[in-house]
Amino acid sequence: MLQTPTKSSLVNQHDNPEFNKLFPEEDRLAAMSRDLRFHPAGVARPQCLTPAQIESYNRDGFISGVCLFSVEEIAEHRRYFDGLLARVMRPGQDNYSIWAT
């Protein structure tokens, strides 16, 4: 059973009608007409990825090494999460206590 922690209790996500829209049951999945074949990306003039990255995706099915943040942005995120972790690492708490803060 998938449960999502909240500050007051645990909630069963399967009781949420929106959950079933996003994650249909196995019998509903089996009844759906789905095309699960690989379809290569056919981009003539890519705007974000390089032609080499698209070629790599079409060959391997994934892209690695895509930089999403600058070095400065990563440093800012790291400072934030280091501070967050320091606040919850009190006696009796661990890094899994972050969600409760």
C-alpha cells in the first residue's frame, strides 16, 4: 500500500480518485490500446539538445550528462539543503525527518 506521510497522519493514496487516473490498475492497463514501441526523436533543428544528444537518445534510448543547473545554482541549492539537514539533525531525528519540518 502506497502511503504519503502528512504531519497528522498517513493517507492511503489509493483512496484518492486522482491516484487512479494517474496509476490505473493492472486490468485497466491490460485493456488499454497502447503503443509501447520505441519511437526515435525526429527533430530537424533542435533548440535545447544538440544533434549528438538526439543521436545518442535514438541509439541508446536515454540521454545522460545534461546540465540543468549552473555551478552557482547548484552551490545555492547545496547551501539550502545543508542548512535544512542541519536543522533536523537534532537528537532523535535523522535525514528522514526533513518532511516533518
